[in-house]
Amino acid sequence: MTRHRGRGIASVNYPIGMNLGGDPSQALVHSNPSGKFTVALSSIDLGQGMKSVTRQICAETLGVPVEDVYVDTADSDTGPHCMGSFASRGTHRVGNAVMAAAREARGVMMEAAAEELEVNAADLETDGRGNIHVRGAPHRSISTKDVAIAAQFKQGKTISGRGIFLVPLSDVDPETGEMSPATCYAHACLVAEVEVDDETGEVAMIRMDSAYELGRALNPRLVEQQLVGGAWMGVSHALYETPEPYYPEPVHGPRDFVEYLMPGPGDICPHDIAVLERPAPDGPFGAKGPGEMCANPVLPAVANAIFNAVGVRIDDLPITPEKVLRAIKAQGGARPQPRR
Amino acid sequence: MLELRKDLFADERDDNLKEIGKGTQRQDMLGHVTGTSPYFDDHKLQGMLHLKVVRSTHAHARLRRIDTSEAERSQGVRRVIRASDVPRNLNTLLSLINFGKDDEPSLAVDKVRYKGEPVVAIVADSPREAYEAIAKVKIDYEPLPAVFDVEEALKPGAPVVNEVYPKNTFTYHETYDHQQLRFGDADRALATADHVLEQRYQMSPIEHAPTETNGSIAAPDTNGRYIVYTSTQALFFSVDTCAKILDVPSNTFHFIGGTVGGGFGGKVDTLTEPLCILGAMLTGRPVRYVFGREEEMQYGPPRGAERIYIKDGVMRDGRIVARKVRAYFDSGAYTRLSSYAAVKCAAHLPGPYTIPNVYGDVYCVFTNRTPATAMRGFGVTAMDFAIECQMDKLAHLVGMDPMEFRILNAYRDGDMKAHRREAKNTALIECVQVAAEKAKWPIRDEFKRMSSRKDGGGARAAVTPTPREAHAPPAAPAQQRTAYDRAPAATREPPPPPPPPAQPPSPPPSAPSHGATRFSSVFGTRRR
Amino acid sequence: MPVTVKTFTSTYDAAAALSSDRGARYLGGGTLVMRALNEGDISISTIVRASDHAMTRIDASGSRITLGAGVTFARILAERELGFLHAPARSIGGPAVRNMGTVGGNLFAPVPYGDFTVAMLALDAVVSLQGGLGGREIPLDEFLQTRDRQTGALVLAISFAKPGSADAFRYRKIARIKPKGGAVITLAAHLPVNGGRIVGARVALGSMAPTPIRARAAERALEGRSLDPSTINAAATAAVEGTAPSDNALASAWYRREIVGVHLRRLLSGQE
Amino acid sequence: MAKTALQFQHNGRDVAIFVDGGTNLLVALRELIGDMTPKFGCGQGGCGTCSVLIDGEIHLSCLTLAETVAGRSVETLDGIKDGPNLHPLQRAFADNFAAQCGYCTPGMLTAAKALLDRNPQPSRAEVVEAISGNICRCTGYEPIINAVLAAASGGRARA
């Protein structure tokens, strides 16, 4: 028997956003004369879905279909300031800014609709399909297109809004480290199952089961993208990656994708994910941010699974076959722990 | 496969929204599958030149002489850019929010501090001609002793990597060589703990390896402005960094980006834009500066390595009573963003657990390697690795199931965290329970019944008396509290009311515009 | 100066161009030379090509097989007669690299590349060269030892005897990444059996020295014996003898030495 | 400066350009033809995002000397659509959320097309092999594999 299976777990939390300079982001929302909205940002979409999630936030807040919103980013002449796409801040910070801007634009839109329908704006509601009607009287209705036309050509109103979100900076106490580093936290727990070859030290991923709590999942498909891809990156960090394979000696650094190791499509394993949603009080519709924390529990869960499989602790990343093999040899062979 | 556990925390959520919660197609998907999403490099401008840099071949060396005369005469070369051509050739990224001292030149001046540091830039008609000119640049180096290990760098007599920080550590609060966290009396608790476990953990550097490498294209635009297509992750960060280095008003630039081929933190540092724009300024032509893959892997900033020592005290019943952490962030030759990672890391201690005595010292250390920067999980990933390996060992030590051990120690609503803020909106216990269920990992009923929303606070909300250390200054500065964090019960004024659920506060009326406000020398805007 | 491309119909002229110009490199599939150009290797000033069809010919009809130097790995995979070489051919790159990379170019590929050459070495292949002065054939073993001095010559083809039976030839590439990864080590064995005994054992290893090498001690342990567990163990134990692996980004020399015997044992005993 | 004339078929259309010696096909397509769908990811043959089909076979355009495609057919992602209609692979990639940053997507789709053109009903292992030369840093590959498999079975249903 040279191959041993083992399971390990890890649980983590992750702060959303940065405690730097107030970590602000801004957004502008405006309608064209036919009631189609543009969100102007300077925020970056690196693939995480910034454009898509802010589009949904804007549509929900305005009360219009998502197809009626387009997010334009990032142009320093048209998009207002944003700190940037990092620190799991996009959904939370930019989302809040877009929500504030959309709320302001919605206010104007409802005022304009009220004027057309000759009712009080407070009595109006949106149906999410492009219409505004009197609450309880759906037949007294006007389309957002007609409202936009009236606002532009008749009433002289701009259906637009500005938004900023800022968390006032918290000083750090030099002695105690007392501070407010973040306003909300995401959570996760992950179980990794591995198979370890005790003659070569090779570790193969067998499966992962996880639970991620990330506030409101604004778009479950985008969340799934982050969690699946992020867990893959966690496996990669745990077992493969380093630009300095002999750290701290700066030698034999990889120069290409053959030498820089990342798991290939033949190395991936099934990953069964549960998403928990405990809304953040200050998140846009309760959202936190799944972007960074998704990788974090994987690294220790894999290390702990290797211990369970062969009884060695590798506290030095990445956990290469060499490190596993050296440890197994040092303890005189694999010592499988009780199967979990 | 993804399952939404709508049964949990249902009372805290409104699930009847129209757009939120739907798996709507990405706005950019059609662009992606048709190859029409516009990345920075998809702009081809007439007469475009190509910029390549000459990189240091030494990890630490004095620059005795740089001779570019032959390179300047090389075929196709439009301009050789030297350090003296850079208007303000010293910067640090977070200087925009007044955190840290300028410590990094765009082109090395009298010393190189890591292998691969840019020394000279060549702007030529073609990449080939730029490479040919690079071979003709003669640099006379005087090699200096280099240091690559974070703990070696802290020893007396270690080579000074960066003269701005002569102790090889970033300076916190204008005084300290590290960021510390003190909560309770860890030493005393360790002395009475049933078991004490001290371990060392080492995180590797990690390369972001986005499929699109770092790069930018800069071109003279109408009316004296410059248009810049960029892969940056932070548009205005890059705009303002370039404005500072090139010493021109920020509205000189029209930056366009927003569609980036992966970043993961590796495109925050504004690596290519300043020299690319300078090339366009000096030649009057569009200039393209794109990293090759080897440059990206070896000289593009990685996630820095971290070395972490953890010493825990645990009781036989599984309660962790003390956690003492010493961590070293390997920042490489310059600060970039590692200074902030250390603060974020200190705030993250002791992980998502309620431990009454926590002690942390986190150092940002300079070594002669490629400067590190942010990466997915910045400041936290390595600490989570260390903490969670440690948790597994502690559970093993006291003979507890590792799931139950985590549930037992998990933080709950109302608990006091080590950075002295009340834990709220927690959900670690539920995550462990659901993961156990999914993985068919048996845990006992009493652990299945536990909840993040029950049994927190009370004694767990107390701030344990914390001994002052000899070097402590007379008084700690007043604490800025946000609307979202309640002050610890033991201190000062009553907490502000919590915000209503799912309603962000309205923006403050006079929010500072970027760069307009003076920030504290310690850590950004200070409001008392 | 832009690169000059010279295309010749005759291999003789191509070889003459190569040997007369220190900045000339022969363009095979492009995976080595084009990469070098992309990365700014200005020592290459001339690209030499040869359009002679002999360069891309496969002759697998008889007992001796000849592969033109320009034969791609994809073509080997399409050739049923060459089934025993499908494993080494498939271990090179992904589909695109296999459509481009050639048997001849692989002879020059440095560690961690050059896996196909390991297979060729185990088959006692002979390299046909066209030099500035004329053609010659040299054993692959000898060619590899002098590889750095062969850049002025043009490889025309590589030839070897077809293994007597399907299971006489075995090949395995140990890579961290699946299905396409750089080699930690590569192993190939040709074990012809005559009357139940191995006659003419050949074991070749990649990444155990600067170029592929023969594991002569392992060959001696196999020679004249039947392939039973004790023989296999003896060969596995001897595998590391005479090797000189280096540290690189994929693994350390220590690790390579530790596992070469394990993997040779598994290869010879048919274990995963 | 001496340039070499080069004619080939680009997505079914005859094109003629002049290239410098040593120019690779990726540069020729992007800078001289203006087809931005193949991307630069490494220039080393390691990432696959520059993949194109040459006479129907997948090649890395960054490692292809441009003049070697003289008289041949070069297909890029830009040619995969049928007029305004998405190719079934493009639809499947979208349906499966198989793109995040989108930078590897042109190469992935090209690799997948090279597979399905020869093997319309591949196994999962064959899909894995077909995309093995393409690096994706965002998705973890799973949705891409699923998309290719879905396109294969969906394509049969639609055919």
C-alpha cells in the first residue's frame, strides 16, 4: 500500500475592504431619453464580474430590468474615482456607491413619473419590468421610457444620481493594535480529501466539500465562478506555486508556464459547495465579497488532510512532493491517522 | 456544484427581490466569447514605438557608471531614458494617502536593490531594435552583499537594503519597526495553560500569473493630453501615481482600462505606465510597454513570502486561552503595499476565534528580492494557513475532533475581538456545521445545535486587562470609530446605534475628494 | 537589424548556410527558435529553413524506422505503425505544440524539455546529420554528449530498429501537472526478450543529467535476466547510479535521485 | 528595410501583407491584419491564448513564423461565428459561465473547436487533453470542460 487517503478541514473569516484612506468609491448613474441607464465607474473588471454585479445592483435599486442598465468602466474622463479592484471591496464598496447613485436617480425618475401621472411620488412603485404604477392600482401606469422622455423634453429634469461610499478611516493604536479594520466579514469552512503516495510524496486532490458565507449572493453564478476558481487557486497555492522554489535562496526561478506550476485540467477534483447568506448590515443588499477568501481555507485544509493521510506536518508552502517525501522518510514511513 | 442554503439566516434576508439573487448572464460574456472585449493591448496606434527596460543583473550593487552612448546610436532607437529623465524619480505607492515614505525610483539611481530592477529604458521602432540596443548598454556594477532572509535582514550588521529604512523594516507610527497587537496577557495565560504549542510556518512567494501580462500603451492626444490604455487594477491610483512621478497635473492624462486579463493583485503597482507615458512625452509618439512572461514571473511583484511563529496555550477541554504570533512579511527591496498587509494581518489575529489573550508582532521586512505586492487574500492567506494548521495540531493535542474544536472556539455575535471591536454578523459555526454535513463528517449533536447567534457576548465581550510594556508611550491616540463598529463595553462613550439592516448609510456630506485632504502621517485621514 | 529568413530546397544548401553563419539557426517547429526570438535573443540573425520533403518523411515499413527531422509529434500520433511511440509523442506539450514540435528539434530541447529524445535514446537511435562538409550518422548517445557543438549541423533524420514486441518498449514521463506538464523525470526502457531473457536492455532517463542519458547500471541489472520482481528491484536500485541531476524549478536533484528508482520499478512492473 | 510579401487566407478571406523577417503570426494577425482575437500571453508557447487553426489544425501563432502560412488557411476566433450567429461552442461557453477575465477564452474556444471538428463526441478526458495547452487562471477549468462537453452534445441535438 503506497497510496493513502486523508481528509482535513480549515475554517476562516475574511475582512471586506481596506482600512486605508477611507477606501472610497464613487458612481454616477444617468438615463438616456428612452429610459435606458448608464452606470459610469472607474472601477476595474478583472474577470471578477464588477460590471455585471453593479449592473444588477443598479437595476434592482432603480426598479428596472437589468437589460435597461449598462455599466461603462473604466475611463478617467467619465468615471468618478474608485480606489481600485482589490481587497474584496468591489461588490461592497462599489456596489454601495452604485446603490446610492441609483437611489438618487430613482428619486428623480419617480418625481417625474408622479408629475405625469398626477399623483404623489410616494404612492408610486416600480414593477421591475420597465413600468411605474400607483401602488395598488397597476392600471395607473407609465413606462420608464415615457418618464424619461417627459423628464428630458417636458419637465427639464435629469434622471441621474451620484453615489459615494466611504468608511471613515480608523486609526490604529500603535500599542494595542486597536482599530476598526473592516465593517463586515465573510466566512468559510472547507474539507479537502487527498491521496498521498508515500514513495514519491505526490499529493492528488480527491474532492472538496465547502461552505462559504458571503452575505447576500447577489448573483449565484458569479459567486460560483469565484468559489470554484478561487478554490482551484487555493489548491495551486497549497501544492504547486512558487516563483522562488528554493526560497529564500533566489535561484531557479520559473520563467514560463512549464516551470511555474499550476494544476492543469487533469488535476482538478469535484468540489461541492454550499453558500450561506447572512446579510451584512452595510452591504449592498447585504452582500460582502467572495473574491479573495475563497482560496484561503484550501491551503490549510490540504495540509491537514496530508497529515491525516500519512502523518506528516508540512508547515512550509508549497507542499511539494519533495517536502512530503522528506518528512515521511524522517519519520520512518507513512503513519496514516484515523480515517475521518 | 453549488447549493444555496436559503434555510439559514432566512430571517435576516429579503429573498423577494427582482434582480438580486438571480444568476443573470455577465454583461461582458458576449464580448469574451467573441474575442471582442477590449484589453489595453488591443489598441494599435499608428507609428507606435516599443519600450523595453534594461534590468539589473545583480541583487544588490552600486551603479558605478552607465554608458548608453552606443545604445543611443543603435538602429531604430528613438530615445534612451535614464534615471535623470524621470521628473520625480522617487515614490511609494501609498504616498497618495500619505502612508510611508517615498522609497522607490522608477529607474535606479546609484544603487540596484534587486535583480531585475529597471535601470535604463529604451524606446525603439521595434521590439527587436530595443533588444539590440539593450545589449549595447554598458553598466558597471559594484556588487554589494545581499540579504534574502527576513530574519537575517533584522540582525545587526545585515546589509542595508533600502537607505530610506535603514533597519530593513518599515516604520509604523513614525516610531515602531513593526505593528503590534496586544489584547489581554498572553504570557500569563501561556504559563497556566494545560498545553503550549509553538510552531513555525513559511508561506512561499506566489506569482499572480494573469494570462495577460502587465502593460500599457501611451500616446500623445489632442490638446496636450496623453491617452493611456492600461491593465491597471486601480485606475485613479495609476493616474495619480503617474501625475506625481511625471510631475504634471493629473488631468493631463486620459486613462482607459476596465477590461483586464486577470490581476489577482499583480496589476496594482503601476509598473509600466510612468515610463510608457514618459516615452510618449519624450518622443511625441505612441509607446507600448508590455511585460514578457519571464519579466512578469520574475520581476513583476509576487505575493510576498511570510514567516510566521505561533505559540498557543490550550486547556484540556479544548479552550484556547492564549495565542502569541510573530510574523515577518518579506517586502522585497521596496515597500509597495506590504506595509498595509502587516496592519491587515495584525487586525486578523487570532483568526475567527474568541481567545481572551492575544499578542501579535507583525514586521514588514526589506530584502534584496523583487518587491512584493498585494495578492488575493493579502495579509491574510498565509496567516490563515498558519492558524488553521495550528488549529489542527491543537485539536490533535487535546484529542478533539477538529470540526468540534473549531466550533468550540469560534467567535460569536457579541464576542470581543482582539482588535477591540465587537464581533457581529458572524457565521463561522454555521459554515463548519454545513461543511461537516456536506462532507458527511460526523459531529456530535451538541455541536450541531450551537449557533453564531447564541451564547456570545457576556464574559466573552470583556477586554482582559492588558499589561503595558516598558516602551509604551504615555497615551494611546483617540480611536476613530466607524458607524459600523461598536466600541468595547469597557471604554469611553456609548456605542452609536447599529445601522438598519441592508441599508447603507447616506454618504457623508463633505466626503474628501481624492488627494484633497491632508492625511495623518500614521494612517490616512485622521478624524477625532 | 531584422532577422533574415533563408529557405532552401536542398538540405545541403541549408546545412551550408547554417555552418557558415554563427547567427543562423534552423527553424524546425518554431517552439525553440521563435520563442528565443520573441524573448529578445539577438544572437539569432538568420533563420534557415529547408523545404526538402525528405525532412518530413516517415519510413515505418520495414524493421528499421526512419523519422525525418521535421516530423511532428502529431504525425507520429496519426501513424498506427508507430503505436509504441504514441506515449512519448503524447507527452510533449498540448495539441498545438504537438502539431508544431518536431522530432529533430526535440534533440536540442534543454531540460525540462526533450522527452521524446529519451524514448529515442532507449531505442539506440542514430542521428543523420548534414554538415557543411557532408553527411554522417552518429549514435544519439554520442550526439547528445556533443550537442552544444552540433548547432552548425543540420539534423536530417533519426532512425532506429522497431521493437520486437509491443511491450518491449515502455515509456513514462513524471510530471507535476496533468495532462501537460514539464518533466520531473522521464523514463524509457527497451527490453527485448529472447528465450525468456532480456537481451540488449536499454534504459534511458531524462532530467537526470544535462541531456538524456542511459542508465547503464540498471541496464546491467536487467541484461540476461527475466523480468521478475527481483530483477526489477535490482534495476530500480541501480537506476540512480551514474546520474547527475540538477536542481531546477520543477524539482531538486535530491528528489530526482530519490524517485528515479521508484518510477523505474513501477514502469517495469506495470504499476501506475 | 526589406519586407517579405505574404498571402494567405484569413477566416476564408484572401489577405496580403508585408512582414519583416522573423515576424511571428500573432504579430502579423494583430498588427498587420487587425484581428485582435488571438492574444499575447507569453510568447513562449506556454499559455495557448494565441492559438489559431492553420489548415484546420491548432497552432500557436506566437511560435509560428508568419511566412510559413503562405498560401494556407488561418482561422481565428473572429472566424468562428456563422455570420451574426454564435458558434455552438460560444453559446456553450456563455451558458456555462466558462469565462471570467476572458483573456484565455479565444485560445480555449479555438482549442475546443479543433477538438470538436475532428471528434464531435469527445469524452471528458479528451476534452481535458484538448485544452491542456491553454492556461486559465480564473475558472479552475471545470466550467470550460463542461462547456465543451455541452457544446458537443448540444451540437448533436441541433444538427
